[in-house]
Amino acid sequence: MTFITKPKFHHPKLPTNRLGYTRRDYEGAVSTLCAGCGHDSISAAIIQACFELDLAPHRIAKLSGIGCSSKTPTYFLGASHGFNSVHGRMPSVLTGANLANRDLIYLGVSGDGDSASIGLGQFAHSIRRGVDMLYIVENNGVYGLTKGQFSATADKGSLSKRGAANHDEPIDLASMALLLGASFVARSFSGDKEQLVPLIQAAIRHKGAAFIDCISPCVAFNNHPGSTKSFDFVREHNEAVNRLDVMVDHAPIAAQYGPGELVEVTQHDGTVLRLRKLDADYDPRDRGAAISYLQQQAAKGEVVTGLLYVDPESADLHDALSTVATPLNSLDDAALVPGAKALDKVNASLR
Ligand SMILES: Cc1ncc(C[n+]2csc(CCOP(=O)(O)OP(=O)(O)O)c2C)c(N)n1
Ligand code: SF4
Ligand SMILES: [Mg+2]
């Protein structure tokens, strides 16, 4: 993969976070994506979210598949662990890494082709198993990297750049994630950083499978009239159900939002999600209602965004499997080779 390294110098007065890092310390190589690609805005949102959460870059592992979206981990968190896997196979690689070392923060970055087309099975199983991760799909409705074929998230009737209509029903990944049992589900838009940054922060602090479907227009192949994944279409049909402030242990990361009823949800690690309701009837703690709301609004051509669902009592795959708390590479010989007596005991318990 080609990339251009960014010069490391920066202004000595750049603000630092509680770890002493500047925002620049969370950047990666210079992006080689098309100018204006939505994916670059998502990279910028991830950089801001991690800087503000005071995360040590070496504590994060970013994994991806293949596609323009899957290239983006090269452009953020240059000092973090990274693994660029095979098309559609990121979820199983992430699951394996997470099982081997639960001490890292896992960030899965994928595209709509990568997750809804070739990787649909992998997406589904990582979500239903409750792998502790933020899984983000940079959803542009096309295979950008291979020059604009419809992906499985393209809306029925949506037009390609050359005017051909898509005849297939779309897969709505947010609805699927809800059906599959994800304990955190959100949808956002690459052009709305105010909404996206706190959603990323809340998802990172969430325990279990957190999924964000982020509409991210492809300016080269899917930003024309007739596309339902263009900047203009999403701006005109964006219906945000709530706005979010994330309060971590030390101080609130506050955003400026208009009036509305406030709801507070405390997550497993003490993070408080302060939600300002924009739709008075929407309750993000009701999975069934979220699923039907998404379907109703999709039928009207609306793109519902915001925190769609959160389970504050969430559990993850390690809880289900009762795995050892220590990362496997830190276990000593006594733990790894407990001896014949321990083996006999295990065998006896299985008879
Ligand atoms: C096994 C396999 N099949 C097909 C391809 C070709 N291929 C590369 S990227 C891609 C689609 C990428 O689309 P998406 O995941 O939506 O990412 P985008 O480029 O739109 O961000 C395809 C079909 C491949 N690399 N490997
Ligand atoms: S082809 Fe589309 S998805 Fe790929 S970099 Fe260009 S604008 Fe982005
Ligand atoms: Mg795509």
C-alpha cells in the first residue's frame, strides 16, 4: 500500500490531553483518497475522539478489510496496532485478536461492500457473539475502490453515476445489528462531526459489540442526483433522533445542542451518555421500538441518525466464555502448563 508520511513537527503550543499527547500524535500518514471523500472526515472524527478520550495510542488495535474505507486506518492512529486483512474477513481476525488480548481497545473499520456484501456472515457473527469492539462501516453504497459497482446497501431504485437503477433490496446494517443483538447501535453521517465524535467516544467506552453505520459519500462514484448516499440527499433527509454528550470519569466532553428532553444512560465503565432527545417519543433503550422505527422511517425515505440503541448492562464474548482475564501472551508457564492433575480434573468434569 502506498502512503506519504506526514512531517512530525508541530507548533509547540498545540493543546495536549491528559497524557501529554497533541492531536497530531493520533494522526497517521497523508490520505491518498479522493479529495472530499467522506471517509477522510470519519478518520478526522476518530482522531478527535481518541485525543479527547485521552487514549494511549499503543492501547488501540485497528483492523480492517479491503476497500477505500479499509485503507483509512493508515491515515489515523499511526502509533497504534494495525492489521489490514482480507476483503470481508476483518471481523474474524478482530475476534481472534480480542480473545487473545482483551486489554486492547478494538476498532474494526470496514466498508459497505466489505461488511454487507462479501463479509455479511462475518459481520453477523461478530455482532451476535458480542465481541468487545467498535465496528464502524463507512457506508457509501458502492464499491468505491473497484470503481462504483452497487453494493448491498444501495437503495432500490438508486441510480448509478451512469444512470442505471439498482433493482435489489438494500441491506440496512443498523437494523441487522439490532436484530443480531448488538448492545450499542448508532447511525451517523461523515458530514456531521458534532454528532459523530461523541458517538465514537461512547462506542469506544461501551462494553460489547458497538456498531456505527456511518453514511460516507463517495465523491467519485456515488454523489450525483438520484443517489441516496450523496451529500445532498443525506443532508436533506437526515432525521436525528437525539444528540449526545459523553461524560467520562474526569470531565464532560460537552457539545452544544439545542433544547430537548434530557436522558442520562450510565454505561458499564461509568461513562455517562447524556442524550438530548430531538424526537420526544424515541427511547434508545427499547430495541424492538428502534427496529420498527427504522423500518417506518426508511419507507418514508428518511435517514435516521443518532444513538439508536444502547444496553447499559451489556456483556461481551469474554463474559460468555469465562475466559482468563490475563492476555494470553502474559500467562506464565504454570498457568499454561498446569500439569497432569489439573488435566485429569478437567477430563473428569467432562465425563
Ligand atoms: C476476495 C475479494 N473479492 C473481491 C475483491 C475486489 N474488491 C476490492 S475492494 C472491493 C469493494 C470495496 O467496497 P467497500 O467495502 O464498500 O469499500 P469502499 O471502497 O466503497 O470504501 C472489492 C469488490 C477483493 N479485493 N477480494
Ligand atoms: S473512490 Fe470514492 S470511496 Fe474511494 S477514495 Fe474516492 S471518493 Fe472515496
Ligand atoms: Mg463502499
